[in-house]
Amino acid sequence: MPPTLNDRPSAIARVQPLTRTRALRGPYDYRLPPDQEAQVGSLVRIPFAGRSTLGVVVELAAASELDPGRLAEPEAVLPGGPPADLVELASWMAREYCSTPARALSLMLAPGATRRTGRRKRPARSPRSVTAAVVDTAAPPALTSEQEVALGQILGALSAPHRAPAPKLLLHGVTGSGKTEVYLRAVQATLEAGRDAIVLVPEIALTPQTLERFQRRFGEVVAVLHSALTIGGRYDEWLLLAGGEARVCVGPRSAVFAPLRDIGLIVIDEEHDGSYKHEGDPRYDARAVAARRAEQHGAVLVCVSATPRPESVTSMRRLRLTRRIDGRALPPVEVLDMRRQDHPLHPKTRMALADVRRSEHKAIVLLNRRGWSNFLSCKACGSVWMCPNCDVALVLHDAGHSGFVGCHHCGHREPVPERCRECGSVAVARHGAGTERLEQELRAALGENGFPIFRLDADVAARRDSAAATLARFASATAGVLVGTQMVAKGHDFPDVALGVVIDADQTLRFPDFRAEERTFALLTQLAGRAGRGDAGGVVLVQTLAPDARSILHAAQHDADGFLEHELAQRRALGYPPFGSMIRIVCAAGDGTAADEIVLRLHERIASPGVTVLGPAPLFRLRGRARSQLVVKATDRSAAISVVGEAVDAIAAAASRRKVSVSVDVDPQ
């Protein structure tokens, strides 16, 4: 247990104020009175800069370099502070992601802790959790020989003496190969050894099966942390974890901060998924944070995927599952050339969907673009409807009477235009198709005789519980089509899906991103893995304007090794991760001149031997703010992080005066 200082007549708490101002660092010394209990991680209310604010105790000391008589005392010690190991983790994150200790510590607090002034009693399990936690007493399914070997490797690492660095294992298995059962057994072994476990999933609302499996297997020792819960609900789950009543935490990336006391195993399911990267400051990668926590606790880290990242393949010991547990072959994949097609659905796709309806089976159709149409333009003068706050076109949504055009970046909305505001023409053209339009076209073609069409995208998921409800309705239906964005490809296990369709498969290849091929391969492979898991078998159709693209061909052949070999060779030649590190710095301001000035000053400070600085380069205006960016490439990751962090700290005051925000993204996704 961390030491307490309540028995000392004069003791010092070093407190990090939870202020978001980068120019203000800390920690600062406060005198602890004899009757005030505090320890590393305590959340305290303190007088600071003429006002009362919150802070976290990051260190205890018997004396201060300052005159103790001039030190202020904390006003109160509050519940909800992080354990000591998370305080150390926050310090590491601040350095690793060029952020501040205050911003990192804010991620470690109990949910809603900054809103509470008094203590709450630890709650009993809610009725929802008790119902969900009925333990399934049936024997778990028998393992295949490949599963036995993989599990044996994990159990061997779990039983080995604690050592540094912590074992990092990559469970690389084809879709349907039983990866989940392997790590369920590993969690069971961890609990039997008296230790705790964290299981990360990309998006908890999209993986209800994972949560259900854990609660049925382990009962009330499973807690869940995710944003779909109320703040009170999250706080209750946090208390159960902090008090040791719950010993397994399941959730998305923020669950990596679960306040467990003795972590023996951390599992990252679908480790390739980009949602593990946090978009706010600090822009942490939950996969890297999980590896750090595993080192802190001497735990085993197991990353799980059918399409692992090149970074994981080169840094972890790979455990292979090459066959589906039911012995069925992976579904055949046919690439359909759309270069001479006018209709959004290839004739073979339309025929296959009609067969699904006639046979009363299920299909999943992926189009990674939401809305009705991509953009609107005037046929007379050519003008395009643009967002007034961002330099992007507005997207048409719900083309019915309640339709609107909206921005997917800032949320701006306008009524659907009836005429051009530039020339007055009523000839308004709609370009492209999104999931809303595709849903309506499928309803018109297939929705007769009660054949259901379900849609799942960010617009649907934004409504509380709608994503899980949509998936549940599709799972319980005897037949139907699920159409949506990449959400429909994320780890779902529907045994009766006979057809998978990918529309505009090369869309992600058109982004100027060195990870474009990796993302395309993963998305196609994951969608293909949803089909053919039942007795009816399955087939996958991939519509594309780039039928010869390497990532598409490898995905069609279920050839992960071939794709990774070529991808790693290409990245090695260009110095991209995992053979180099990248850091992205974006300066944004209402005044574009101010943003340009700060980014140039950063360039001057960062440029050094062994570090390549690309830019400045202008970015599109976002939420009314002009933006300019630098991209830093280096082979020495630590040196690059250090020089960028020092440069950002050095110009923080000047950036604040010019009202320029500076964001640093280490390992940008």
C-alpha cells in the first residue's frame, strides 16, 4: 500500500493541478495537516492561482525546498483518485505522447470524479448486471489442436516468473478459428492464479457477444467500462474494480485504465482496429498503453486479430490459428470489376442478393460511406454546396421530406437546397451513394414479402443502444440484409450469413496515407470473415474500380502472410513504421497567419540530425479554424519524441498569446 502521511506533524504532498493549460506544468508543494489523510493518487481540492481547483497527489515528501510556513494546505481530499500505478502511467503517457501530466491524469480518475464533492457508498450490483451475470455451467467447447497449442503458449507465459519485458504474444487466426475461446481460457487461468485481467474490444456497443460470453463464463467478477453507460453506472463499475469485487474489466480503449490491483493478463481483441487510438489530447494508443501496464504489473499481453498490424507482427511472438474450428473452408471471394458499370450494384451482386431472399438466408453489405449522396452540385454553374466552417462538401442525408445536408466534421446542417444560391438554377445534381441510399435501393429491390433490411452506421449508432439493438434484430431474424459502414465488419459472429458484399472496395486506397493498403486489406478480410460460418456456406463479392490492387487480391485469396511480406518490404524501404517513427503536429487558429507563424517556429526548433521534418503543409479549414501541419520522421523514436516535446513546450506561451492550439500526435493513424 502507498504510504499515508496522516501520522506526520508536517508532511508535503506534491500535487499536479488538473489544468489543461500547456504553459503551466507542476507539480506544486502543499502542506498536509496532521488530520488529513492523503497518498499518491489522492484527488484533492486545492487553492491555486487565486481559485479553488482539483489536483492529484503525485508524490509524498517529508520536506519541501520552499518554506513550509508559506505553503498552502489542500482544502479537502475527495474520492475518485487513481491508484499509484496509474499515476506513474500518466507520467509516462505525458512524456510518450508529448502531452502534459494534468491531461494524462484526467484520464485516470474515476468516472465523474470531478463532479463529486462527497463520498458515495459502494453500490450493490444493479439488476441489469445481475441478470447478465448468470453463469453458464455447461462445459466449454472442446479445443482444436491449434487452439490447444496457442493456449499452451499463453499459459506457459502466465505461469512463468515475473520478468521484464513482459511477454507479448500475437494470436493471429483466420476469422472463425476460435480466438475468443482461447483467450477466455487464458482469463480463466489468470483468475485461478489469483490475478486480474483486462480485455479490450474496439467498440463495446458493436461486440455484445463478447460481453455476453464473459459474463456468462465468469459471472459477477466481470465489470464493464464504456461510454454508453451513465456516469453513475461507470462509477459503480469503477468502484467494483478498485475494491477488488470485480476482477475482469471488459471495454473499449478507456478500459485500459481500469483500477485493478494485480493485473496478470491484458487481451486486445481486433488489435488492428484504428479505434484504439484516442483522438483527444493526449493522443494515446491503447495498445501501447496496455503494453506499458503489462510491464508495470509483470503481466502477459495478448493481441488478437485475423489481420494484425505490421507493427505487431514484427514485435510480438506469433501464435497461429490457420483453420476455422468447424473445419469449413473460408468463403470464396470474387472480385467484380466496376469500371464499365453504371449501376451501384454489379449484375452478379443483384443476382446473389435475389438468391439470398429466395432462399431466406442473410447477407451483409458493406459501403464505408454514410449518408445519401456524397455531395451536391449545380448543373448550371458547377458550384458545390460547401460547409461554411470547414473546407469540405456537405453530405446529403435522408433524401425524404426531413432531409438535410450536413458536415461530418463540425456538425453544421442546412435544409436540402431547392436552387443554387450562386446562379439560382433549380438543376441540383446528387453525386455518389452512401448507406442511406443503398438501404433504400435494397428495400425497393428486396424488401417485398417482409424481407427485412437493417442499416448500421454512425448515424444509427449515435442513438443510445441503437447499434446493439440493430445487431440483435439482425441476429434474431430468420433472414435479411444488414447494410452499413465498417461497423458491420467488426468481429460479429452470425452463423447464418451466406453472402458478403463490399461496395466501392478501393475507396480507402484513395486516401493519401501509407496505411491505406493495410486498412483496405483488413476491412475486406474482416467482412469476408462474417460469411460462410453456417451450414449454408457462403460467398463474398467485392466490387471495385481497382480489381488489380495488391491489397484487394491478397484479401480475396485470404493471404495475410503474402500481404504482410510485401507491406513490410515496402515500409522498410520508405522508413515507415515499424521501421521508423512518425509524429504529426497540427497548429490551428482563427487567424491563419498566426498558425503559420507558430508552425514555422516549431520547424526551426525540431529540425536536427537524424530527424526529418516534412512541411509546413496547409490542411483544410476545420470548424472555422485554419490549420497547418508538420510531419516528423525518425528512426530513433525516443529522440524524436524528446525534441518535439521540448519544441512544443518552448513555444507554448507564444502559441497561447496568439490563440493557436498545438496538437501533437505520436504514431498518427
